[in-house]
Amino acid sequence: MGKGFSDGLELVLKALSISRAQLAAEVGVDKSLISRWCSGSVTPSAHNLARLTQRIAERHPGFSLHDWDAGFDALAATFGVAVPAPPRAHGFADWVPMPMLQEASATVHAHGASYAGFWRTTRASSEVPGQFIHDHIMLRCTEDGRMTFRLGVMDIRYSGWALPIQNELFAVATDVLTGTFVFSIFNGVLRPKVEVVDGLIMTCMRDAGGTPIASKCLLERVGDLTGDDASDEAKLDVLAAAYPLSAAAAIPDHVRVHLWEDVGPAALASGGDPILMMTLARSMSRGATYEDRTLAAVVEPGH
């Protein structure tokens, strides 16, 4: 699929006067999956793309898989649609300068696969003081140089984007049901496969006032993508359904100390930090350890 598949799909639906619900019924998938294809948050699997193309060809004879790769302008010409003004970069607000988007896209192409996969967070719970909470995150690269960011915990889902720039991984996502945002900055790692990253995460509590909160956060890889979008979404749902809280005593000592440090005047006076920060000098971010790589080399051939 070429760049701008989501735009192309929207164009085809409008040109043929097909609703998302109608297309979902004909292809045999859930309507929400069609919405994710149109938003660009996921792309169809090879099987679903073939079924989608077949349904379109029934209305527009001669249409084939190659038409998706021809580009947006060629696709518009195929259906006799005037090309609209060039679309803005999907999923990023106008306040993100284009040079930053271009840098992030180049980094995704070069190193994005290092971050792709499933991650388990560990951070102090704001709603149950004294305990830690675990969300699950899915990072996935798109063919046009973007990285999607999906966070799930119980029945809550945040969808958004991640931008790897220089030595950090920036992410922003929102829960579309409540309009609540989550922002994060993690220390990056330039390794073939990243296993652990740490940083800061900021969001709002689910109290009456939507109290803004920020905390240190550790991400640990818990799985790899299958390459099938529907299967990966289902796996995120399974991971997110797990009970999310852990007592402080259940968190390894070095992780608990790393995430649960005092800050402020008293901490500063004793050699600590004056504000909440995750310095690179004390970061736990890393790629695979020597033991991890050795084990993978031994296990992989015969599984």
C-alpha cells in the first residue's frame, strides 16, 4: 500500500457512495476496523485488503491491488474525482512544525522497528495511593513513516502518535470517549531492539475536576507484533484486560526506588531532584542484554 492509503480509502468510499457500515458488512469486518483504516491508525491485513479490493472492483470494474500503490492522485483520476488540496500529515496537530515531522518520519524509517511491539508500564497510581498501576501500550510503524501509539488499561483506550526525535520518544494520545489526553516523553535507545525505556507521563485523573497529574514511568517490552493488525489489536485488548494494580511490595526494589523518589526542596537539600525528572544519567532505558540476544539465538531456530 502506498502513502496515503487512508485518504485513498476515504476517496473511494465517497466516489462510490459507500458508507463505512456498508463496507464493513460486505468485507466481513467490524465497522470500528473500517474507521481505523480511514483514520490511518491501522492498515488492512493482506487478506482484508484483498477482500476490500474485490468489493470495490465489483462496483468499479478493473480496479486492482495495484491501484492502491499508484498514489492518491492516480487513484483520484481512476474514479474521476478532482484532487483536493494536499492533506496535512495525519494525526499530528498543526502546531507540530513540518521539519520535526520530517525528522520523526526519517527516524521511524531508520529505527522505528526497534520500538514496535507491546509494552507494559509501571507507574505510581494516583487513584490508589501506595500502589502502582500497569497500562499496556502498542507501538506500530506505518509504511509512510509514522508510529501509532495505543494505550489500554481495563476498558479505557487511548489512541495517538509517537514521534522518535533525537534521543527521545514523544507521544500524545487521547481517549475519544472522554476527550482525556495522555502525554509522555521517554528516554530513547539506539539499538536494534529496545527492551526497556523510562520517562515521564502526564494525564488527568478521572475525578470530578480532571486533576492533572504527572509521574515517572517505566516501559518494559512484553511482546512483539504479529504483522496482522486485527490480531495485534485483539492482543492489546487481552493485555489491557488484566488487573492493573500492584502493591508497592510487589514491585522490584530497584524499580520502585527509580520511580518513587521524593522531589522538592527537602529532596534537593539531601542531594535529590528539585522537580520531577528522568535524567539520562540515571535512565534504565536499554536494548536487549547480551543474555537476551544469546537466548534468542539458541531458542529461535527450533522454537
